[in-house]
Amino acid sequence: MRKAFFSVFFIVLLFFISSFPAKAAAGVNEDKVVFAYMADLHIAVDAPSVAGAEKCVADINSRDDIQFVIIAGDVTEFGTDREIAEARKIFDALEKPYYILAGNHDAKWSESGCNTFLKVFGYEHFAFEAGGIRFIGCNSGPNMRMAPALLPRESMLWLESLVEEADPEQPVIFINHYPMDDSMLNYFQVIDLLKKTNVQLIMCGHGHNDRVMDFEGIPGVMGRSALENGKDGPGYNIVTIDGGKIEFREKIAGGALKQPWYTVRMSRGKAFDDATEYPRPDFSVNDMYPQVKAVWSVQDRSDIGSGAVMSGKYVVYANTSGEVRALNSADGSLIWEYETDGKIFSTPAIASGKVIIGSTDNNVYCFELATGKLLWKYMCDKSVLASPSVYSGKVYIGASDNRFRCLDLRSGRLLWTFDKVEGFVESKPYVDASQVVFGDWANKLYSLDPSSGKLQWTWTNKKGRGYSAAAVWPVKSDDRIYIVTPERVSYCLRSNTGYQIWKKKGGRESIGLSPDKSLVFVKTMQDTVLAFSAADDRGSLKWASNAGFGYEISPTPITSVSTGKGRGIVFVPTDKGNIIALDMATGNVLWRHKVSYALINYIQPVGKNRILVSTMDGMVTLLEY
């Protein structure tokens, strides 16, 4: 019944999107196209950005020459439901058709798991024609994870289908929030697809300033932010295509139309040189460490925004299409699958023959591990982005509805609710017999009594919400809780009071603990992994390893495994698809391995010399080292 509903839904959605070209092309002279180009509005409720966006809309409506509007991402500041609703209200005042894309601000901090943007605007990518030109726009991703941009796998497959059906002679203009350079992890895959078409121009936002760019020979343009900050006023660009000439002029809302700052003539043939070869990311690093090999690998058709976990013969993971899948741990073959009604960013937990996972359809699910049979589900009031922890027959999990819950593992019955969570929860809580610790996106860290849900203490670094300890998975050694925050600081807190014992520079959101709990590992944002002592209140630095991963913002936790006699291996995940193995005692690099081009999710050590890995671009693999 659910599949039938979604089939009808997507048919209606495709019809809705396909109706756009008729709206956009109506009354358009084939020789001339004029449209408004907006980006980086950063709409936040009761902020100056709202008035600025409204001024831009009023200015666009006052011009008879503008035929449609393209809005290229970072529509909101924090991706909240209120901000998206405010944006829709503002754009509903437009008297022209508009085409809108999400940016990283809309996708990273979305309390709905990016579902609200889809529901409110009706699509995540678009294609239409105007003046004989094909306009194609894709969202940038990655959804819900701090990492460089990544065109989602679902969008890549959609783009591939468009390219296969495209008239090779028809001019194409491509729009994305991010530039098509190394700030997007799979930019070269996108460019290779676009070069199969008659692509003439790539347009982007993200940089907040008008800028002429070049993407492997394809002309490129970055448009200004709609914000007034540092400019003559809120504004946008007016793009005119006339007689094959494309012209960009900045328009101040309610003010001047400036002189053209960029003009380019569309090529009668290809706008780029096919013979020029450009450098590409590759997997050559794997040749240096041939002992690391894939036992098996599976490429999913969607992004995977959470970790895969193994128990016995079963590997369980979920994707951003809302599907939970169980694979055979011996060869990666599919055993069972279940389709939820929302994107999934929750790393599943396996306990007592059961799989527990959250979905952005507002439910916590429990399946029988062996068969995939649904045992129970518990509905929350908003999306469940967080990952569950299971302890002593109880499931502990947060949601986006300002609540943290404890459920009975066997029945799904609600045992208690803590209803004073100020922001949405996306992380996995630390749980033991004495406390439950987790953070939210309102810059609070909470410690609750695991039996009653009573608040024990809260902690904050007194910074803005963007510095929240919300993506980190807290760890504990003796009576100390360890976290890292986006302000690039590591913290040690007294576990029973939340008292701050020490803070040290370094880190962002990625942290881990040695198997014997004597070392705390922190990944910094530039090349280095730190190992602090967890044996005392000083947090002395045991080693600092230059792991050579470059600039790094992945929030994925660090995991480790003991190899006996005080030795061990530390597995460092990166946002560019690499895993770096360090000697636990010294920090020396043991090996490196590239799995994919995208962010590495949770790494689970499984058995002797094996790790289970999933990646944001849809790869699940069992590695042997």
C-alpha cells in the first residue's frame, strides 16, 4: 500500500515539475531571455534578511522585463521549519515563476532532515526551457552532515537520465549552490556529465560575491548574496540572454541597476575544449597499502547519511531514500529491506536480535534482525534524525520535537520523556548505568538520569547555536565526559556535575576513546590527530600525529581496536572518502585507504583485521587490513 502511494505521489510530483517549463517559457521571445538570479538570502525569522528578501521580491515584481527567477541556495540561515515557511511566504509574493535550490545552510541544520524543504517547495532539482535554452538545477548536499558539498546520488542519477535524453545541440545552463570545483567532492563527475551536453554556463552562489569563474573550460559565474552586508543594499543579478550574448548586471533592490560586470557569448559549438585533460581525484593511495582490500562492496542507489553496523551474519544500514537494508556479512548480498516514509540519517543499533533506527517520517522503528519483520514503531511529533543507544533493555533516543525518550526495547512502550530539550537532536547519546549524555542544536549538553529521565545537569560553551555540541558522540572515561565542538575546542567535564575540568584547542566534532579508556582521540580541522590522557584531570597530550588529511570537517566519530599487549589501531574517518589507520601508542600512520569520494560514516571494527564502513555517496564495504 505504501509503495502504491509513493508511485502515485512521484507521478504527481513529476507532472508538477514538468509543468514549470510551460510557465517559464510563456511569452518568452526565443531571441531574448531575462531573469533574476538570487542566492544566499539566509532568511531567519525576525532578522534583517527577511526585509532584504522582501525588498528584492518587490523590486523584481516592479520590472516587466524579468520573466522568471532562479534562487540558488542558502535560502535560510539554519534550515528550520519556521525559516522555510517564512521563505515560502516571501516567495509567494513573486509575480514571476521561480525555481529554487537548497544550499548547505538549508541542508546541514535541517530539523526535518531536509524533508520540509522538499514538502514546501515540491522538488529538490529542476529542469525547464526558456528561449531555447535548457536550465538544469540540482541541490548540493550533503544533507545533514558537515562536509564539503556533494551532489546527492539521487540527483546524480536524475542528472544522468536528463543527459541521456538531451538534445546534444541544445544550449544548457547548469545551476548549483556550490561552485563546480574541489569545494564539491564529486564536481568532476558532474562536469563529465555536463560535457556530454552543449553546456554553455555554470552558475552558483555560496561565495556571496559576484565573481567570474572557470570550471574546466566551462564559463562560470558566482552571484552575489541577496544580503545587504558589505554592499550598497540588498540585491540580486539580472541576467539577459540576447542574440547569444549573456550579460550579468547587479540590481540593488529599490535602487540602481549597475553596469554589466560580466558578459560572455554562447559558443556555436562547445563552450569548452574537449581535448584538454584535467587532474582528477583517484585511488592511487590504495596502491601504497595493498594489504588493505575490500572483502565485498555494495553501491546503493541513494546517499547513506549514517553508519552501517554488523552483528553476526547481518550488516544493517539505511539510506536517504528511507530504506533500511540488511546484507549478508559474508558477501554483501541482500537479505531483507524495509521502506520507511522519510529520509534516514540515523545509525542503527542492534541488540537482542533486534534493529532499532530512527526515520525522518517521525518514527522510531524496531525490526527483527533475522527477517526484517516490523516488531514495533513509536511515533514522535517531528523527525527522528538521532541515532539510538540501547542499554539494559532500553532504547534511548532524541528527536526534533524538543524531546528525548526512553523506550522499552521489547515492546516499544514509552518509559519516560524529557521534554525540555531546546533544540533538535541529531547525535548518538552516551549511556551507562548512571547517566545519559547528548547535545542539541541550541548549544546545550544534557545529562539525564537513565531510569527516570530527570535532568542531572546541562552545560553550554555560551557560544551561538552553530557551535553546539550537537553532532559529536560524547565519550566517557571514569568520571569524565569528553566532547568537541565546532569552535575547534575539546572539553573535559565532570560526569556527575557537568563541571568543566579543562578545555584545549583542537578538534571540531570528531572524537573517540581507546578500548581501555585511557586515551581520548580528537581529529583537528587540519591534518592532525591528538591523543589526550584520560587517566587524570590534566588531559596531558600523549601524541600529536600529522595524518596528512588536509582541511577536514567530518563529524564522524573516531573508533579504535586493541591488538593486544597495550597496542592498538585508531581509525580516523575523513570527509573525502579516506580512512587513516594510526598506531595507538605512537600516532604513526600504519596505512591509508580511499573508499570513495565522499564522507566516511561510522567505522565499526568487526572481527580480526576487518572494519565495516559506509560512505555518504552510497557505498557499504567490508575491508580487510
